[in-house]
Amino acid sequence: MKKLTPFVGIILIIIGTLVLIATRFSTLSTHNSLLITGLLCIIAGIWFHIRSIKHDSRF
């Protein structure tokens, strides 16, 4: 699990992007809950990615 921890942010960004792409190409684009879920996954992924970069940094 420790090997996967630095990549959680990138994985969440990819999942959020895939959710937004799935809602674009299907009839699910009228459901705001899926759009908000994709957006929240991307925001959480960015936050986790920045946090992992700061944790690895010496400064």
C-alpha cells in the first residue's frame, strides 16, 4: 500500500476525468450528481497530489 500512496492523487484525477467523459458520451449528462462526483474526484486528486509533493520535498 505504501507504494501506491504517492499515486493516489493521479489515480483520483484519472477517475474523475473518466467519469466526466462517461457522462459526456452517454445520456447521463443531465444528472448533476455524476458531474459533481467527477469534479470532486479531480479536486481531491489535485489536493492529494500537491500534498504528496510537499511531503516528499525537503523544504
